[in-house]
Amino acid sequence: MVLQEHVQEHAAGAVEKFNAGETIIEHVSNSSLDHPLIQLPTVLGINFSVTKHVFMLWLVATAVFVVVTWTVRRYLKQGGLIPRGPMNALEAVVEYVRDSIVLPNVGRKWVNTWTPLLLTFFVFILCANAIGLIPIFDVIALVDHWVLRTGEDSFVKQLLHGGTTATANFNVTAALATVTFGAIILAGSLAHGFVKHWVNLVPHGLAWPIYILLIPIEVMGMFVRPFALTMRLAANMTGGHIAILAILSFVFLFTEMFGTALAGIGVGFAVSVPLAALISMLEIIVVLVQAYVFTLLTAVFIGMAIHVHH
């Protein structure tokens, strides 16, 4: 009924035509700094105002911290060694990341050193991806439209603009990849020494003219790895949302094309909703796969810095 009323309102009273591209971009991009959720001062030319993706980062980080802390403390109060309930699930995730991702790549000597970082990557990315699939703010929009009816400058109205998946923001994935970049250098330096780590970037014993070509390639490869991590995660999370929104846009496009809400509703029930549901199920798999791939590649790159083979 809500969809039908919305389509009818759009068909009957809209002054401007439905712009699918503008609507999709607004839903997948960050909210504007001109209208942030929380206005903060600019320091050294940097605007520290809280946008929607920053808000989502805080939300995910807080949720992960609270849930994990509560789960561990609850387990410690039990007094038994056998975990139950949420702690059992958390232990399974920890053991999987440690034994299946970290250990085969960094080796037994360094497994306890790098498991905390890689486990944090996996849990944070997984939760950020998953929360981005939940239509929290779409429900808030409906409640605001029918019940709250807040003003245009209210916090709720500002909360509705912009995407909700923090890992679909290239700045966020670039920050995560920058941590990986630093971890690779640190891992090599801890294993072999700072100077030796840089020497190990290229094979030894080759003719000196080869190094003229080889050294720039290896240095470029250092930056290509985090760049690939940045693009892969953000592009996959953005692409899925764009596909879902594009398919749902058929409802409004067909409404305008035929001049009746029945056409849009028919296309919605026959095409848009089933396809969007299928893509959403595929996105659930992508959420898990992308968290796994980012964590696995980080472990591989760290292991390559520790175990140098030329």
C-alpha cells in the first residue's frame, strides 16, 4: 500500500520527472558537507563535520565493540571453559580467521602477532557490509513521512540523505588499505630488519642493468596492492546497491512512460521486486566474500613480506 500511494503521488503531483541517475547516486554516495549530520569546525583546512558515512563508521565500530565486549564479559562470568551461545559463535570466527587465514600465510611464529589486526579487519568489514544491506534509514523515512513529519533542517531529514554502506565509500576502503600498507612494511621490518626488508624487495644476484627495470616495478607493486584492495571492496559494495536501485527505478520510469500508476505497480510486482530480491540474496554472499577476500589478501601480502622467496 505504501508503494502504491507513493507511486500514485509521484505520478499525479510530481513537478519534475523522476531522475533515476540522480536518485541512485544520492543513495550510494556520502551526504554533502554542506548539510552534515553534525556540524564541526574546520581545522587546518579540513572539515571535521560528521557526514552519513562517518556516522555509519561510528555506528558499526560502536556496535562491534559493545557486542564483542558484552559477549566476552558474559563468558568470563560463566566460570566455565566451554563457550555457549554468542561466545561460541565468536570463538568459531576467531579460530577460523586464525587457523584458516592467518596461520597458512604468516606462519606459526607470527600468527599471534597478526591475528588481532586481521580479525579486526574481517569483523569490521563484515559488519559494515551487512548493516549497509539493512534498510534502516528507509524505515526511518517512512516513519518520518507518516508520523514524525519533521522539518527540512531536522537531524532526521539530514540522516535520510546519502548512502548507508560505509565500505562503499572509497575513502573508507582506502583508509583500511593504508593500514594494510603499513602492516606490510612493519611485518617485513620485524622479521628481517628495516633495511633488510627494503633490500628483500628485489631478488639478489642479478645483473645490475636488470635492477634498473626491476626496482621501479617492485616499488609500483607496493602501491598497487593497497590500491587493488581499495577498489575491489568499494566497487563491489557500490555495484550491488546500484543494481538494486536501478531495477526498483523501473517502477517510477514505467509510471511516467505510461502515465498511470498501475503500469509501474505491475512492473514492480512482476519484474522489479523479484529481481531486487534475488540480487539482495546475492549481496548477502558478497558481504561475506568481500570481508574474507580483503582479510585473506592482507594476510597474503604480510606473509610475502615475512617469507621472502625469490
